[in-house]
Amino acid sequence: MLVSPAILGAVMRVPAFGAGCSVPVETARYVPRLDRVSSVDDVLLNATGADHVAVTSGVLLPSHRE
């Protein structure tokens, strides 16, 4: 198997964490109405980017746990 089950479980939680970190930033941009653009696309792309980093680090970096 290319990715261990422990890494796979962690990787599946990462997009939720990425989106959870992005939502307050987008909310802070939307609430004051200072002509800033807030978009759901930003949240989705941040979550996807976090997932790509997690997968890459899980595959490329060896695990030191045994």
C-alpha cells in the first residue's frame, strides 16, 4: 500500500481543517462590507490546497512512528 491507513485517516481530516481556517477569514472579509469580495470558491480552494499538501507530505515524508 502506498499510503498507510493512519496517514490516510489524517489526510481525510485536513480539508475540513483547511476549510475551517478559511471560513473565519472569508467571514471577516464579508461582514464589514468594505467592498471586499468574499467567495465560497476561496474556501473550497483553500481546503483543496490543504489536502494536496497533506497527501504530498504523507507520501514523500517517511513516518517515524512504529
